[in-house]
Amino acid sequence: MAWETNLEILEGKEKEIDQGLPFETVVIENQKYEKIYVQAIISKDPAKLPDGEELLVRDFQENMLPDMWRIKILEKKPPPHAAYLT
């Protein structure tokens, strides 16, 4: 399965990405085009996260970056606003 995100969503998470640390973010599941809130590890280098899934990343102009990133989803989370809906 391929996931998608953009640099704007990942802005400020460079340390976590570079060090392979988990963090909360939102990704889009490509088959359903549904936003999913997750705790995940993301890597720009596929070799550093071989058990991860494909992550397509768009730049600030919504162009797809040429390099394939990887994501390992550790946990799916409820949307941050879900508490207000119950």
C-alpha cells in the first residue's frame, strides 16, 4: 500500500525524520484517498526503513518529489478533533 503526505505537514519534523524517531502526523491512504492520523517513523532513505511502506511526498507546490520515502505506521490515532465530536 502506498501512502501520501506533503512537506508542509512534515515541516518542523526534520529532527525526527533524520534520527528515525516516531512522531504523530497525518497521511493520506492512496486507495481510498482518506486522511489517517498516525504515529509513525518516516525515512527519506528507503534503506534505513526496509520494513516500511512507500510514502509519496509532495512539495509546497503539490508536485511529487522524485525520491520515494518510507513510512512505518506504529499506531493509527483518532483525529485530534474527535474528542469534540463525542
